[in-house]
Amino acid sequence: MAHTATPDIVVVGAGPAGSALALLMARAGASVLLLDKARFPRDKTCGGGLTPRAVAVLKRFGLLEAVESIAPQRVTGAHLRSPSGHVWRMEFSEIDSGLPPFGLIVPRYKLDEFLVEQAVSAGASFWPGAGVTDLTMEGRRVVGVAVRRDGRREEIRAPLTAIATGASISLLKRLGLLRRMPPVILAARGYYSSVTSLEGSLEFYFEGDMLPGYAWVFPLGDGKANVGMGMFPKGQRKSPRQMLEEFVRSGPAADRFRSARLDGRIKGYPLRTDYPLYDAHGDGYILLGESVGLVNPISGEGIDLALESAEIAAPVVLSALERGETDAHSLKEYDLRLRRRFEGYFRGMRILRDRAMVPSVLDSLILRSARNPELARTVTGINLGVVSPWVVIKKPGLAWRVLRYLAHRTFR
Ligand SMILES: Cc1cc2nc3c(=O)[nH]c(=O)nc-3n(C[C@H](O)[C@H](O)[C@H](O)COP(=O)(O)OP(=O)(O)OC[C@H]3O[C@@H](n4cnc5c(N)ncnc54)[C@H](O)[C@@H]3O)c2cc1C
């Protein structure tokens, strides 16, 4: 087995979480080796929707202008359609969130390649086609990784390994963090062209058979759209792919797909929304993004949280490397900051998801949000992660009224 020079940090996975960490660490002067089993550009199965939260992080990274230049579409809000056909347009600008009042849609083959390029320009080394097959352990401590590339096996040792492998759990099994895949959202997406009436909005459709779940239509400019289906498995008989095909053929937006063409294949992939199942750090390693289940349990959006996890990790990791102490104790601060920001939010969102994903509640919520600006702002803020979901679970007043919509399904 060949041995390669020792970087300060080896980052496994060049999705948004891994590339963002590689970028921030390289900018700070660390020597970084970023690895991905795929060759880039590669298209991660995704909707490619960058929420205002993701836009805000990219702005803090100084990358917003450049990302806008590769984004075919800006979106200023979302259309939500309830099972009975009520429609509400959620406006991102209507809440005083401190976030930019828009999101972007960027196909992942563009976004991820762009982020890798930024990391490399900042000084990180990148090995595409380099699958990590194992972690090198000394006792409980991770001291490096075993990589297969170009048919050869190599070992890379580093004081710190960052695992950002998305929904793939093989390295998590190796760490003893998971034995099997936890419950996931099952999702599928396809790229369509010649779709009519696309505007600068995300579109979400909640329909009988697909519940608990939804279809999305994300515009990509020039009549193109990323169209997908996300389902929280609860014994539905059909797969997300079948539901997506049905949605396009005969769903509420079917008229707009009459002349549409599917470009390429429909692809499915799971989403992990289970944060926090286990610690995001240990001796010699940290975990980022979806590898700790950081995906919004209702909207299925996780690019923003992947970027944020890297932003939270970078200063902690840098300081640990400077001290030459990369044991679990020295990395704990990352975990604590992550938990402070996301733990309560995720627990609350899962409760809301379980209560809200039924037809009567969705009908009531969407109808009333369209009529009541205060409720609209609360729901928008919860979705963007700037209003705590516990506001409607715990507190009285408006929140209590919202809870009634959610808890008493017959309330209309
Ligand atoms: C159908 C679908 C639609 C979605 N739509 C949206 C959306 O519109 N907006 C949004 O914000 N989120 C969306 N998500 C969620 C989003 O895709 C993820 O949350 C996000 O990609 C997580 O980023 P990450 O960097 O943690 O992991 P990933 O983006 O999954 O990146 C992981 C990387 O690790 C690499 N890798 C894995 N194992 C190894 C290994 N052993 N060795 C080397 N490399 C490895 C992979 O090749 C990959 O490049 C969607 C997900 C799905 C499935």
C-alpha cells in the first residue's frame, strides 16, 4: 500500500459540506486533501434548490456573485398547493429574517464542481475518483483513511479526518455509529424541458396518495425544471419514481407538462433527516452535513445545513490543529455549537411534520396562511429556520392558534 504525504486534514466527500470545509480550511492556511469517489462534474440526485439560508452562507463565504452567475434561476418565494387545491404563495421577503429575500436553483453538477474549484483555488488538493474504503484506526482514534483510486489502494494519514459522505453510511458503520440505515425520506427527481408557466417560485404540491410527502417543481429557466417527489415512508404502495411519473401525467400541474420531455432518467436517492442520532465528533474525526442527518425534516433541504455545518466546524478544527490536539475532547466544541443551533429545531420540525402531513391540516394551514399574514410569516419563518417550531408547539397566543390548526384536524 502506497503512503502519501500527511495533510493537516483529509476531507472525505466533495458535496457542499466537504468542499465548504476544504475551502475554509485552505483559506486559513491548513493543508487539505479533499477526496471523492466520483469524478467531477457529477450530478448528485437533488432538487438543486438553494434556500435563502444557503444564499446567506454563500454570501458570507464571498461566493454569492459567482454562484448567481452559474444559477439559471432566482426564486423569491414558494407556491404551496393543498390536497383540496388551496394555494398560498410564501414570499421570502415578507419576514424580517436577516436572510436574503431570494433563493437560487442550481443543478448540482454545476454547484458542486464550482465549490470544489473554489476549494482548489484556495489551496486544497482534490482527488476525484478516490473512494475511501476504510478508516485507519489506532484503538478508537481515526488516524487516516484507506483510498482506492485508479485500481490502487493507498493510505493517507492525517491528524484529522472530516467525514462528509452524505447519506452513504459505510464509514459510519465502521465507526460503530450506525448498524443500518435509519428511517429516511425516499425521493426521486427528473429534469424536464418544455414545461409551461414556470415562474420565479419553488412549487410544492401536497396530494392524497403521496402523503406524507410532496411533489416539487423547481424552475431552471427556458421552460426547464427539476421535478421531484419526496415521501416519508408510511406504507405507501408506490415508489417515489412511480408517484413522480403519475404527478407529471395526471397531477394538478399536468396541463403544464403536456408537451414536456424528460431529459435523461428519473433518479432516486434517500435523505437522512435524523439529526442528532450520535455525536458529530470523536477522536481524530468530525462528521458534517447529511452524514449527521442534517436535512430539514419537512422541506428535505440540506445544502444550506451542509454549508453551515462546515462554517461551524472550521474555526473549531483550525484551533484544534493549531494546538495539535485533535482528540474528541478538543473537537467537542463543534458538536456543542451544532447542537445549540439545530437540536431543538430538528426535534420540533419532526413533531410538526407528523402533525401537519395529513390532508385536513394541510388544507387548513395553506388556506389560512394565504389569508392571514401573521400566520404566513410564522410558517415561512419556521420553514427557513429563523422561527423556532417550538413557538407553535409550546407557546400561547398566535402560536396556540397555529397549533390548533395542526393538532385539531377538523378546525376550518
Ligand atoms: C431527490 C433529492 C432532492 C433534494 N433536493 C434538495 C434541494 O432542492 N435543496 C436542498 O438544499 N437539498 C436537497 N436535497 C438534500 C441534499 O441533496 C443533501 O442534503 C446535500 O447534498 C447534503 O450535502 P453533503 O455535502 O452532506 O453530502 P452529499 O452532497 O451527498 O455529498 C457526499 C459526497 O461524498 C461522496 N462520497 C460518499 N461516500 C464516499 C466514500 N466512501 N469515499 C469518497 N467519497 C464518498 C459522494 O460521492 C458525494 O460527492 C435533496 C436530496 C435528494 C435525495
